[in-house]
Amino acid sequence: MSHRSVEAVIGKLVTDEGFRRRFLADASTELDSLRRRGWELTPVELQALQALDLEAIQAFAELIDRRLVKVDFATE
């Protein structure tokens, strides 16, 4: 069932600005937070997610229709 979690993390990365911002700042902490909340991710999947090309994630996220994006109003 963890592959479903991988798909959800990738989807969240491109549609949730706050999650993406936190992931780009510290992927390990953000993934640990998801696991503590019950997301099933194997060690191999965690390693692969942490190795994602961050520029590619950002570029893809910018192509997503804004109506599908969860806006981040945080001011940090």
C-alpha cells in the first residue's frame, strides 16, 4: 500500500504550496512528519523521494492550473 503514499506525496508536492515549501527546505523532516501521521513509506521510498530533483518539482508545480493548488499564505 505504500506506493499509493508515494503517489500522494508527489501529488501533494505539486498541488500544496505550503507542503512543497517545507519539503524543499527540509525533505527529511517533512517526510518524517507524514510517517508519524500514518503515511506508509518504506526506507527505499523515503530515500527516492528525498532524491527528487527539486527544480523539476518546482517547475512542474508552476504548470499546474491555479484552481487545483492549495495556496500557502504563510509568511516566513
